[in-house]
Amino acid sequence: MNSFVLKNVSLDTGAKCDIQISDQKISGIAEGLEGDVSYDCSGLVALPGFVDLHTHLREPGYEASETVLTGSQSAALGGYTALHAMANTHPVADTAGVVEQIQSLGIQAGYVDVFPIGAVTVGLEGKRLAELGAMAKSKAQVKVFSDDGKCVSDPLMMRRALEYVKAFDGVIAQHAQEPRLTEGSQMNAGLVSSELGLAGWPAVAEESIIARDVLLAEHVGSRIHICHLSTKGSVEIIRWAKSRGIQVTAEVTPHHLLLTDEMARTYDPVYKVNPPLRTESDVLALREALIDGTIDIIATDHAPHPTEAKDCEWNSAAFGMVGLETAASVAQLVLIDSGKSDWVRLGQVMSTKPAQIAGDRNHGSLTVGSLANIVLIDPRVQRMISRDTASKSSNNPYANLTLPGAVVHTLYNGQFTVMNGELQKKEENA
Ligand SMILES: [Zn+2]
Ligand SMILES: [Zn+2]
């Protein structure tokens, strides 16, 4: 098959047209296009394939939770064509060798582009800067660095990292958590934590690090990205920093846009996550910030864990939840079904902006001549979320919720990875 056409799609603007794909690329966007094969896409919204800037794939080292293959498959089902794999694997992705290994596992899997994120410090230990330059110069061409799971809490270390990546327009993605203020913390510090008797995780533990780091980024003149904003105060700091011209970008997760600390009343550790679920007023502030552009992107923080790590008492359970296959639905709920924003914004926060932050030119645009990385969504569907997904883990907080929208097709470099909601077997490369 040399060329094919997606007929009658709706673009983010609402315009109806056809998309023609030839040799992995978009060769036409117009009405009345022809191809060797055509697929009727009436009623489906076409957007650039989603890009997740924050995924935990767990391989190498924790293959019982997830592998690069299963995580990539889950991502494709969620409409993603690229993801950025966090460095807290075993071994840690802190050398050129490990990031190249993760990159090649991604190529073998073949469902999405897997971009390894490099660790900021050796072993995520916060003591010595990792070989950022070697990772940047490696075949994996790492641009995003993060100790995620841990905070780069030493201000001198953060300043050095920001200075280092400035040379090649890299970016540090900070997991903002002041470690001393969160020792033993289990959930958001507030009314619910005191009622339940669980150790509280104060908002200031996140906000104090963000405030410090935007000032460091300004001082150095470098870019910084803040992972998983979870509080109203964090939003206010980012808004202030942006108004000052500081080069800061910020992400929010689907779960922080939807769920609150009230969920902890179930004592079900599926709701235990880092940073913790916060209050209704935090959720509302995060939604508003996503709509007005203070928050740049939605990133999943997909964090799979095996049953034994979650099927236990709250205090001993692991932090984290899966989320690749539900992110688009939460985005639709917050941006579209609320009546407060539109598909243009949804495409920005799920694809265009995360690709830009990572310096990735192969994703994030739906234009003639670009690689055919496309997702087609049916926004009319309401679906009950099942606990099990293509992920190896089922720590899924959305199980049994009804969410809007469904990913119908995903095209990665011009090939269907998902067709009619079904994962496609990878075509053997010649
Ligand atoms: Zn994190
Ligand atoms: Zn994370």
C-alpha cells in the first residue's frame, strides 16, 4: 500500500476534511483526497499523536511492573506516538549506555518513539552530577533530565545542572518535593489526613522547591520544567514566574485534575500517589491553569506497580498509578465537555507543547510534510473504564469510572498501531 486516506475527519478547528498518508508522511490535508485505501473517519477528531513527557516504563530492572513493550502498547492505546521514559530504573538511566539501551528497546517494541530521560545525579542520589553531556551526545540525544521519584533538593546541584544543560538547550524536569518536609508523609496534609490519622504531606513541601527553582532558572538563564503540579499555591508561583519572563514550563497529571484526597477515605492504596491527591480547590485551580496556559501540558506520570506493592496497608503501599489509556478522556472532560476550552488546546497540552519542551520535531504537528503521527478520537463515546489495560500493572484509579471519549485509531510513522480501538501487531520491518 503506497498511500491511504483518512476520510471525513474533524480537525481541531472543527473543519472537516481528508488526510492523505504516503510513505510515512502526511501528503495531503484537504477535501476529496484519494488513496489506494480509505478509512471512513466520520465523527472522529484528528489530532497530532500524543506525547507523554512523563512515563515510568520500569525497564531495565523492574520488568514485573512494566516493560518498554507493554508500556509502549498501553501508550499507543491511549493515542500516544511518543513518550519520555523516566530514569528511575535499575540500573538508573544515568549513563550513555543505559539511555541507549532504553532507546533500542523502544525501537524493538515499535509502538511509539521512546525517548529516555537521563538522571540529573548519579544513581538519583543527589550527590554527584550524572554525565549529562555524554547522554546528550549519545545516540539517544537526551534533552530532558530528571531525578523524578526524588527531588534534586540540593540547590547547588540544581544550579549546576541548569548551567550544564543550558549549553545544549536541555531541560531539567524537577520532582518538587522538599524531602525534610515530607519524611513519612502518606497523603495530603489537611482535614482528611487528620481524620484518618495518616501522616500529612504539606503543600509547602512542593511550593518551596518550585519557588526556589524558578529563581535559580532565572539566575542561570536556563529552562526548567516542573513535574506534576498538585497545589493551588504551585500554580500561583508558576503564574508569577511566567509573568517575570522566567523560562519555566509545568505539567499536571490527569489524576490531579480529577481526583481529590477524599478518595483516601476508602483506605484503598490505589489512590496513594506522589505528589498526593489534593483538595477540590486545588483541582479547580489546576484546571483553570491548564485552560489559561499557566500549566503547559498534561503528562501522565504513569507509574505501574505489581499487585503486592499496592494490595496492602496504605502505609506500606507504593506511590503511583497507571494512566496512559485514560489521559485523553480526562483531558476531554476538563477541556471540552466542561465547555471551557477546545480541541486546539487539547492538542497543545497533549502533543504540541510536550514535543516542543523536549525539542522533538517529529511529533506535535498535523501538517502536510510531517511524519504521520496521528490520533483519532471519538468524542461521543462514554465508556466504563476497566481495571486492566495493556499495562502489566493494574493499579488503576479510574477503574469503574465512566469517562468520555475513546481513542479509535493511532498512527505511528504512518502505520496503524491501534485500529478501531484494537492494538495492531507490529509489522515486521524489512
Ligand atoms: Zn515525580
Ligand atoms: Zn514520575
